[in-house]
Amino acid sequence: MEPTGFNGRIFREGGRLYTLSAAPGIRVYGERTPRTGGMEYREWDASRSKLAAYIANGGERVPIGIGSRVLYLGASSGTTASHVSDIASEGRVWCVESAPRMFRELVENCRSRPNMIPLLADATKPATYAFAVDGADVVYEDVAQKNQVDILADNMGAFGAKYGMVAVKARSEDVAESPRAVFARAEARLRERGLRITDARSLEPWEGSHEMIVVEGR
């Protein structure tokens, strides 16, 4: 395994991405779990994870460390969130999901990972889950609805996060407008909200009409 330079928890081998497993012996979505040097690694499929797609496309900024407190908005069943749990193995990952069916799967996937906390809540209403989140270092968002960047900025402000990552889905913002125009408007809005963009790149071919934007509070 070759370290990628991202906080010592993300690796490459043969063109594939892996995270160092924080829950050895547990698979989340049938991923390969090779062992080497007495350690277990989990294959991170870029076709099933926008964060992995960002890294696979040369993404330069993943502001999540081993002790990070991460607020994950739109966690779904916990596929990517489980890899974030591997990266922030000594931190916390609060997983916000609003769909009850996905939340049931998320709860099951959190059982073997004490640093993952599932929250059934609406990411547009941070006040409703503020009781459970004692401050975040990073907000990661994958919520397919309008005003995605404002949801990110609102949550960063509510929980004092310095860093943010948002996977902007162009079709969720405007089905008629070109993705490039949607992304430009999203970036402009983040700057209006007082955030500095440190990286922005397409997620194609892994995810069509998506851009990952990484920001830092001023």
C-alpha cells in the first residue's frame, strides 16, 4: 500500500483507493478488505463515493484528520461516511440523514463504528440536531436539493467549522441550466458567504454533472 499524503489514512495500490480500516473484519458494502503488514484496508470505490471520486480525480484538499470532528450531511446508508470514519478514527462523524429507510441502514452500519453517530434530521435545520453535535471541524455535504452551498455555509456557521466540502449536483439546482453555469454560481455564492475556495473540480467520469468544492472559513 502506498500512502497518498492525505493524513496517513488513505492509500493507493494498483490504481485503487483504500482507507485503513477502523473496524477490522467488518464490510459495509461488500468492499474488498486486503490485509498487509498486519493491517486491514478497505477498498474505496470511486463509482460509489463522491469523496473517493474527488481524490481519484486529483483532488488536493481533504481537510479531515485522524482526530477530526466531522459533520456529514446526507449520509444515506453510510457508505462514504464509513470511510470518513476510517480517516477520522480518533474523532467523531455525526451522520445526518432525513430518509427513514436510508437511516435504518445507516444505524446498522454505525453499530460497529463507535465514532459514527447517526442523526435522523433535516440538514436545512441545524438547530434541530445542535443538541447532539458539540462543534465540528469539518462539514461534508452530499445533499441533493436546491441551495446546497447555503446548507453548507449555514452548518459551518452553526457548528464553528473551519473547513467544508460540498458535492454540488447541478441537476438538483437547475435542470435546464448548464452544469458549468450552476457550478460558477455556487462558487460565487460561497464567496458571498465569506468562504474561501481552496479547490474545485469535476467528479466526472465517476459522477456526471457534479463538482466537489472545498472551502475554508476566513
